[in-house]
Amino acid sequence: MTITTLSSREFNQDTSGAKKAAKSGPVIITDRGKPAHVLLSIEEYQKLSGLTLSIVEMLAMPGAADIELTTERAVITPRETDLS
């Protein structure tokens, strides 16, 4: 794993280079010489955050059957249209 450090200015000038560098390890973005942000690949982020669900699994909303939802019936009343 390679750690790359870029200044904010370098990051702004070469965003695609930063994305390529993030494939091999974290990219630390500095602001006035101090670390301010870290750019990670989505795979590394998911490992760190513990998110292992796919987008399909997330959209399926496991446990949604337990949610109670009551709605009121909509009442739509027509009205006169003024085309003058």
C-alpha cells in the first residue's frame, strides 16, 4: 500500500492523478501543510466502514416489512379554469 500526499493545489490541478493514486493506497490532501482530507478507493472505504452490502441489497431495504405506514386518501376536487 502506497500513501500519497498532495497539497490542495496539486489535488485541484490533477484530480485524475489523485484518483489513480488512490487505487494503490490512501491519498492525503493537505491544506496549508496540514492533513485535511483522505481520498480512498470505494473498496478501501467499504473495508474501513464495514459496509459489505451491495447497492441492490441496500435498495431492497431489509426489514422494511416491519415499518408501519398509514396514509390518508387524497381528495382531488376539480375547479373551473380561467383561460381569459
